[in-house]
Amino acid sequence: MSHLSPFDLADSRHVGVPPSGRVIAFPAQRIDAPLRRPGVLLAAARAGQPGWRRDPALRRLMRAEVAPRPGAALPWLRAEEDRLNCARLEGAADYDMHRHVLVLIALLAELAAVAAGPRLRVVGGA
């Protein structure tokens, strides 16, 4: 079993590249741009933070075999959240509120992980 990442451009079987080989372009967005969403959506996303399990949840959301490194998923998460928000605003029949909340949970968790920076661990004693 190979471990594919949505960010492995050497393999066309990853998320974002259809079998035709053409790359799906997401609109460029600032990762740190503020989210203006209904309070109930953001409250649900904040309530989901304690139960967040990064690797399995990101693999499921991104339909990937491996989760990307921390922070690398932010552009994809912002684009997916924007797509879901547009569907919400349009009243689209296929709007999935559950998925929207899950994507917001992931987005808030990834932003927090990036803001916290890398965690260094001291090995051995001197």
C-alpha cells in the first residue's frame, strides 16, 4: 500500500488531480484572512476542538492516505471551506452542514498548530 499525500505532485492519483492529469486549481486566498461566518457554525467548530484527532480526521476530509504536514493543509482547507460556504449561501441542495463544521474544526485546529510553531523536544541530558 503506497502512502499518497494530496501534495505529492509526482502521482496523479492524489486529491486535486483527476485521472485526466489536469490539476484542479483552487482560488488563491490568504490563509490568515478572517472568517466571517454565522456564530453557530463557529461555535460548533470551537466545540469540536477538544475531540480533534488530526491524522485520521484530515485523511478522511481530504480523502488522502496520509495527512499532510502541519500547516500544509491550510490552502486546501480554506478553499474547501469557501466552497461549502458558497453552497450554504446559495441554498444549494447538496450543501453538507456536517462536512462544513468538520472542515471548520480542521481549519481552526491547523491555524492553532501553525500559530503554536514547532515543538522541540530535548533528547538526552547534559
